[in-house]
Amino acid sequence: MLIRAFIPAHITAFFVPRFNENPLFAGSLGAGINLTKGTNVFVSIESGLERHIHVAFNGEPVKKEQAFISYSVAEEIIPQEFEGDVEIWQYFDFPNGHGFGNSAGGALGTALALGYYFKNKTFLQAAQIAHKHEVLNKGGLGDVIAQVHGGIEIRIKAGAPGIGVVDNIFSEEYKVLTIPLGRLSTREVLDSDVVKAIEKEGQKALGKLLKNPTPENLMHLARDFAENTGLLNGELLEIAKEIDKLIKLPSSMVMLGKSLFALLREEELPRVQEKLRDLSIDNYPICGIYNEKPKVGRWIG
Amino acid sequence: MLIRAFIPAHITAFFVPRFNENPLFAGSLGAGINLTKGTNVFVSIESGLERHIHVAFNGEPVKKEQAFISYSVAEEIIPQEFEGDVEIWQYFDFPNGHGFGNSAGGALGTALALGYYFKNKTFLQAAQIAHKHEVLNKGGLGDVIAQVHGGIEIRIKAGAPGIGVVDNIFSEEYKVLTIPLGRLSTREVLDSDVVKAIEKEGQKALGKLLKNPTPENLMHLARDFAENTGLLNGELLEIAKEIDKLIKLPSSMVMLGKSLFALLREEELPRVQEKLRDLSIDNYPICGIYNEKPKVGRWIG
């Protein structure tokens, strides 16, 4: 049987990490946007004589060490007595490590597809397993619970799905321009001194967003956070300033990747696209806001 | 401007009421199903010289006393300084009082549409206002939070959205047969002696469902609950037994309405429809399971 799960890509606009010895209570506060592009996970299950789990990224089989989070999720959900082949094919619309929640998307998609097939877990139990392995392996802190809720989200209480609390902002139709420019290690940033500035600026932004919960305010706060923490600098900041000249709301940096994002109206697109061509940037996926829950179901052709 | 919100109808299969002086902590534990039919709320807002709020059910204007919950929700969300006309048109796919969550659907749809327009509340803040007035006016205890989550849901912690916790069961494609046969006052049942049996049987069913979280198990537990509490009896029980002869899973009673529901496969439908014709029952909406969040947005034609 073939199962497909779709998990939206998730951009963090600003955040406050919340570390905890219990991974289900670890997570983050903050805000972000779920996108109509993201991660598709196809799980094929056939019974056999031996238990095998295989993971592939964008069609290429990967070793266990490269997909440790997804393997750990699969090992925990597949019943111990199961014998057969489980193939987990993960397809990403964004490049890995650029801040679009691929790691959480792969983990959550794997968890939901296997939970759907084996019927031994509830939705929250499966999602908690994905969150746990994300946190334990420092894939991310808040992506899984954000992806579970969709939309423009505010994480008001940290933790795994069912423990943390996620709110949403009402939003009119916006396009989300994304510009993935390079990798940034979440782990390295979280282990560095910048964490103190992130905590201070993140708390400030969260308080201001809850007082005025609009997408427009979110973008202003995101940009303040990105600049005040010093994370948005150099070439990335220069490109952001170029884009700002052409659209109404400030652009900002994807937390955490060398990537930019902006909310804009359909009619603002052509001028921005022209500018990006001038800057020799040709990979800039334009998405919608994904206002739904992740999808999982049997896949027929 | 015209805003539309869609809120799924919600059937409770079994429940445990949780009373609390603070309406945000009151609610219910239990399980139920959100349907692809439900409540559409259209809100039309025009500024003017005076503040007026009008509510209509299925196209007919109703007095404040008849739509007290929706009026209370509107009064709380519409900013005090607003002057103009707010018209709230609620259209229900199911008859009122039959156990399909119309009251919560109207309240939540009103809250989300007004929150969307005025941008002064987050999604959870708006949903909490709907929950609060539902509870204060004994419209229902668990419908609002169940409708916020969609799908086949398990309420594992009681309370308003953001406070209570709702889980979901993975489910293959099922059709939901609904048979609304009459009204039943939630308020009268909750004020009667049967509450003790409801609490005992509801807890038992919840524990068993979490151990084996499947739609099939849900239907068996729902039927046990309905019969063991004595709520399903007489003519309703006779009809349920007739339907059971034709489908794989037991049918059960909608909590709380004189209504029945069943999960069945497409191929089981024709024989059941024939039987319902024999029984002279001709209103039996057939729905899908609504696996999404409520929808809200600007309505253009």
C-alpha cells in the first residue's frame, strides 16, 4: 500500500528557544508562516520475511546517518512485530538546511503516514514522536507544531503538539516570496552567544504581535528581530533592502537559513521579479499561505 | 464587505461533561465526527451612523433572544467605537436542536468572520469568545473546540480552544450517514440524573478509544455508550437495529439529539437507503468526514 502525506514548508519569522530536558516540553515561542509548497512523503509498505526501513531524499536513497530523524520516527511507530519492507520517499520543494522546515516536514510526514497505515497511534501521538526526534537531534524546535496548525501561526506556549499552544492570525490573500540563498546551521546558532539577543528580541516581538495580530505587523516585527539580533547582515541585508524599495511591507530573513521572505500582493510581483533577475537570483519560489492541516491518505496513482 | 465562514457540523459520539465556574475551563471530554455539511455564516459589514447588529437563521431575521449566543459573540468582538450595520446571516445544513452543533457553528462562524474583518483578535481569541458564550448559555460544551480541529476527534482535555486539547484519529474514506429525527434539549439532559451514567460510561469509552484509536472502535464504543446510558431507546433504538443488519459497523445516537449516525462504505449505501425508504424516513443527509480547519475569508459572489 502507498500512503502520501503533505507537510507545508514552515518559515520562522522570529522565535524564542525553550530548552527542556524532556523533549516534549522543549520547543519555541514565536511566529511564522506555513507555505503551500513543502514536503511530500510517500510511504510504501509491503509485508515480507525481514524488517527493512529505507529512506530516500528527492528520489536518492540515503544512509541511516543522513536521515537519522526519520529513521528514529519510523522505528518508533512501526510495530515491533512487523516484518517487511517500509520505503519512505521524501520529496522537498525547498533545499535542505535553508530554513524551510524540511527536517520537520520529513519527520512529521513519516510519522503521519505510518500512523495512518498501522492505526496504532493517534494524530497527536504520531506528531509528538516527530517533534521528539526533531528536538533530540536538533533538527528544529518549533517547526513540527507549527506545521500541524498551518496558516500564519504564533507559538504562544512551547512544546510538542498537544502540549504547546499555537494560535493563528487572520490574513487576507498574500503571496509569499521566498529566496533560499544558503545554509545556516540551527545547531551552531543555538549553541552561540547570539541566543541571548534572540531570547530578548523574540519575547519583545511576541508581545507586540499579540497586541496587534496582523500579517502586516508580523513583517515589521520579523525585520526588527532579524536586524536587532544581528542575524540579518551583509549581502542578505543588502538584497532585503533592494526588495523593500519595491513592496509595501518589509521583507525579512528566514529563521534559520540564509534565506529571505516577503509578503506581497499579486500586483507587486512583476517588479520584484525584474529586480531579482537584475541581481542574478533565479531560484525564488512564490507560494501561497497554507491555511490547512497536514494531509495524509492513501495514494492512488 | 462580505465575509464567509464555514464551520463543519459536529456529531458527538460519547462524552464526559466537565463543568467549571470559568467557562474557558468548562467543556467536555469525548469523541465525535466533523462533517462536510454544517453552518455557513455570511457577515456583511457597512459603516454608518449608528451601531446595529442583525442575525438571521436560514434567511429569516431572528430576535436577539433567539440568537442570544451569536449576539453576545458579536457584541464582544465588534470594537466599541464601531458605528454601522453588521448583518450576520447563518445558514444551517441540519435542523436546529437535533445534535449537529448548529449553535456552536453559528457562534464560531460569527466569531471567525468578525475577527477576520476587524483584525483585533487572533484565531484562538475569537474561538474562545464563541466557546465562552456557548458554555454560559448552555448551547454546548465541546462543539466549538471539536469544530476548530475537524476530522474524527478525541477531546482528551476539556476547555476552550487553546486550553482544552483535541486529538484526531486517522481514518480511511468513510461516508457518514446522518438521520435527524427530533430535538433533544442538551440543557435538560445535563440537568438530569442521567449525567452520572454519562460520566461513568464516557470515561470508560474514552479510555478504550485511546488504547485502540480507530474509527471502527469508535463506533462500537459510541453504541455501547448510547445504550448503557439509556439515552438510545424506543423507536430510535429500533431504527438503529434495522440499519445494523445492513452495514458492517454499528450505528449510534447523536449526542444530544433524537438523531442517528453511522459510518459506512459507499457500497453499503444503496441497501440502507432502500431500508430508510421502507421506514418512511426521507431526510438522511449523507456527508463526508471534514478533515480540515474551519474556513474564513472574503466572499466574492
